[in-house]
Amino acid sequence: MRLASLVLIIVGLGVIVAVPGVPRSFAADELSDIPPWLRPHVGTGDGQIAAVVLRRARGLYLEKVREGKAKNPCYFAMDATKPAGFGRRFYTICEAQQSFSAVSSGHGNGRNLKGANFSNGRTCAKNFSNAEGSKLTTGGPYVTAETRTSFKGYYRVSGKKTPLLRSFLQFEGEGDTANARERAIGGHPAVLLRGMCRRKDPDSPYANKEGYVAWGKLVDYSAGRSNGCTSWTPSASVKIFEVMKDGPTTVYIYPESSDIDAVAEALKAGKSPSREGLYWNASCLRAIGKPKFWPKETLRPIIDAYRKAHPPGPPRPLPICR
């Protein structure tokens, strides 16, 4: 049934005219090749998907279905030019079921190192990179790989001991995103434990060989930034991982490096990006001034120099909980 649904999607979509890496504006796009049920979701408002993002996401999905690398009736997309926080900019699109949903997602926080400030604010992303250690988002095509679930420690909820088991969905990419696995780029719930300590609990299935388990305070940073991965609220994550049970699929993240460079060049020349047929969320563009893509060839020497000057100390066990 699922394979039949995928065939119906391929037959019904027709020709995909958008080419990844070639920016197109929403105003200039016709919606004739988009199914009628999906057209009301196309736009630049909260929870809507820009036409260029949708077209590239659909084109990537169809390509990977033909290659046999996407076997899921749904696919994902993200518009990292839109405001973060609780603005809805991560999309799940299931065309066979005529289902569209949009949820919030985080972007990479970046870093401010000697020689280069490539940090991002909480709301709008200005800097992007594919450099390992940059902690920045990289736009482009991805295919989902394995899901790993790991124990992060215990925390208390209403006085009850609760384990934090956080799942991580690995992405694999190509082009600028080809080093996604090296960078451990993927998607996960925006939760972690802080103020970590260890407590004796030999009966716990998560106890180490000395009988200790980690404890901490649960922090939900859904309204904040990530270290380069795509992060979701815990409730949204449950639904996304449920979709993933139907097999691997595609994730398209906008903007790509060519989009960033094109918008930056238009602004440098005193031109309006939208009038040049380029797309960027208007409110975030006003906030950041001009976006920048930092290729790994530029940032890696800076990051490596920082690591050499600040080597990590020897590993230390967590302190005993008081």
C-alpha cells in the first residue's frame, strides 16, 4: 500500500521545474504544478511554506524515491530563514494522505572565536556553515538514516525518578551537506540535562560498572538554538519519529550556500533580494542585515587553531550528588 502511494505521488506531481541552488521568489512562482489541496499552505506566513522551499523539497523527495533511497510516503522540509522560537518552520508533508503540518525548530547557535564571529541570535540565523565544530546549520539536501536512542540521565518530575531517553535521527547529505555524519548532524528533541551529578543506584539498568547513574535537571530549549542539528519540541518529536517508522525519507533545509551568497551579493549591490527573484524571510532579513555562508575551508583552520590553544582537560567523573 505504501509503495502504491509513492507511485501515485510520482504520477500526480508532474514536472518539477525548480533546480536546487537556483533561488526563485514566491511571487514569481506559479502554483499550477502543486496539488490544489497543498496550495493554501504555500506562502510566507507562520506555518506556511515558501514556494521555493516546497519545490526543492518535493524535487529532492521524488529523486530519492526513484533511486530507492526514500521509501516513506512523507518527506520533511525546513526554512531556516524564518524566525525560530515558536515560529513554525519545519514541515512534514504526506501527499498521499494530503497531510501538511508545521512545527517550530531550532537553528545552529554558532561560535564567537578569535578571528571570526559566526554566532547566531536566538530568533534569526545570520551565519551558516558546513564546517565541523562550527555549530551552524547547513542548508541543502539530506536523507534520513538510522535512529539512535540513548540514556542521558535521570531527572525528577513531581518527585518521581524519570529517565531521559533522547532519540537522535541521523541525516546523510551530499554537496555542502556531505559531511553530515562526520558532524553528527540530524534531528532530536530540544531537551537536555544540566547540573549533572552521579548517584549510587546499582539496580538501575543504566548503572555503570561502579553502580552509579547520572542525574540532572531537565532543560527544554525548544525556543532556543542547537549545536547545528535540527531540534524540535518534545511533543513534535514524538510525531516526527512516528513518521520515521515508515522508512527513510528526505529532509530539505533552506537556504543553500548559493542562496545565501546570492542574497548577500544583492544587498551589497544595493538591490532588493525579492525584486531579484531571491527568497529570504523579510522580518529576519531586517534583523540580521546580511546573511553569510562560511565554507568549511574558511572556518576549519580557525576552529583547529582554537582547539590547539584550548586542549580539553583529562576526563573527570561527575561529582557525587548531594
